[in-house]
Amino acid sequence: MSIHPTRRRLGAGALAAGLLVLGPATAFALAGVPVSPRAELNQANDVDGLDVMLERDVPPSGTETRLVGLEDDGAALWAYCVQFFEPLNYDEPQMVEVPWNEYPDPDSPFHENRDEIHWILQNSYPVLDLNEVETAAGGEFNDGLSVEEAIGGTQAAIWLLSDELPLNVAYMEAGSESEQDAAALYTYLTGEANVGIGDQPEPELSLTPASLSGEAGTVIGPFEVSTTADVVDVTADLPEGVELVDSEGTTLPAQITDGSTFSVDVPADAAAGGGSFELTAEASLSAGRLFIAADYDKHKSQSLILAHSDEVEVSVEGTVDWTAEPAETPTPTPSETPSESPTPTPSDTPSETPTPTPSDTPSETPSESPTPSPSETPDEELPDTGASPTLLLAVGLGLVAAAAFLLRRRFAGAAE
């Protein structure tokens, strides 16, 4: 079948699907949340399919089909086109996976028919090999089904559902054997056998929580693993003596599964510090994953849907830290309490002050004694234990005055 040059250019730009390259090095991990896989358009990886005649085409000009290549770390995935009227933008080649409900055209039939589109992907090439497709479709093919015929018939079936563009079956059935085979596959994929398949979970590996803190001498945890992978590999970067343990307290094995829990056992003599551990797994990236332009609002490009399943690497990292166990403070030994000195008991009767006897020999006149300043009155009165101090002072002063008087008289008599 001949193809008009203008139609060929339109097909190469607007109608292609692509190889999605998301090899094992593609990782999903940020604080335990999966990151959408990315891919980059690469025409060198294109795989041509059979040209098909859509009802919108004017014979003999038909529409090309192909798997358009993308590149990321060298591993290839295949995809079909699900947005006929939007050309691939090779100037902005970055693609990113999104959920089906984020298909960029809100009015597209894709939203209504995505389960049926998914069924086509799961029941045709390349998810199934060519022999499996032939058997499922009833084996009505000329000399078997070729790769080009399988791509052409499958892409045409998808366009019917994603863009409401039916194949001109009568024209194809009247054409070459390859066109007849592509038409037969199209009829099978869009017929009663297609009961639809819902969206599949994306590859996932998460850790809850992503980080914990604790104290030396305790078991810090638990951390819980959630994944779509069959097994998860565990590697740890922890100080000597610190180890990962399972829920029973035994050393964690190198491989765990979905729903596993583990903790970090920190010995009591460990210094303050921390460590990390990484979980990695090979998870299935299922056919039917939707890829759109990474910056679709600013740089539109044709949307693609993953055409087969492949394993991709998913990973997540967790961290833990701890403080040193507090040192025990020794309890001080109490010293012996010294015995209290006995408080002297004042006598009930104060001793009387002896009255001095005047001497016959006169002595020098004594200097007057300074009057003592009264002491401050204490807050509480002392108990009355005898004669008043004031009275004693008065008696003493009187005696001194009498002695002075006698001495004067004696001096006066001697003078006469």
C-alpha cells in the first residue's frame, strides 16, 4: 500500500508511540514516597509497524504506526500512542508517568475507554508474544502474525478507543495479506472479548516512618515496609554493635517482604550517633502506565501508554539517631551529724555584786566611767532571771558617790 508523503510526515510526528526506557537503574525514592519514572524521546529506538487505513484517511494514503523510542539509562520499554492529534515534541523530549485520571485532555474518549485500552495492551503484542496473540485471537492469520502486523493492528484498536478513529476494515480486508492480518487482530481486540481491565498499582516501596530517634540501651522502632515487589533487599550503615532486628528481636535477614517490620537495637554502651539503611527491590512496571510530557502545560507532546511490563528498581532510605545513655549519678553517703553543744542554763538567782569597802587611804579620784550605750533591744524579751540591771547600776553609782564624799571630808579635816 502506498503512502502519500504528506501523510507519512503527519504519521511520523503525530501518530507514533514510543519505546520507554526505564531500566533497573530507574529508582523511586523520596522520604519513602515513590517518584514517577521518567523517560526521554529517542527516535533511534523506533520500531516500525504496518501502515493502516483509518476511515478518516483517503485511499491510497494511509497512516503509519510505530513504537517510538525513548531513552533512560539504556533499557527499553515499549508504548503505544493514545493521543492521535497531538504530535510528539522532540524539542522537549522528557516524559513522566502520571495516573490515568491525569490524562491531559479532559474531553478525550480515553477517560471513558481506558479499561478497554488497558485490556488491549495486556492481551496483545508485546505483552504477549506473537504465538500467544495468534492463539488468543483464533489463529486466523496468513502465515502467522508478524511484528509489523501486530503493531499496526494493536495501534489501530487503541486509536478507536482513545480518539474515536475507526479502522477502514473493508479496505484492509481487501488488501494484502499483512493488511488482512492487521484487520483481523483489530477486530479481535475491539470485539466482545474485550471486557476491560482496571488500572494497576504503580511500582512502590515505602518505609513508615522514614526516620526515628531514641536513646542508647533501647530498641528504636518499629519501621514498616510497604511494597508491590516480591522481596526487598536490606543494607545497613550502622556503627559496630548496632543492628537491625525483626519483631522478635532477632537479627533482620538480608531480604524481607511487604508488611515486614523491623527496629534498630542500640546497645547501652553505644556513644551518641546515628546510621542509615537502604531498601531496594525489583518491582513490576505494568503495561498500561500512562506517560505524558513532563511540562505538558508549557510544552505539549503526544501521550503514550506503556505497551508491556518490565522490572524497575525501587528504593527508599531510612535513618535513625540516638543519644548516649545517661550516666548514673552516685548517691552521696550522709556524714555523721555532729552532736549539738549543750546550751548553758542560766542560774535562777544572779550572784550579788559585792559592795566595795571604802579604804582609809585616799586614792586618786577615779575618772568617771563612760556610760555604756544601751544595746539594741532583741526581737524577743529575755526571761526575767533576777534583779534589774538598772537597779544594780544605780546602787553602784550611789556607792561610788558616797566614797567620794567621805574622801573629801577626810581631806578637809587634815587641812585644818
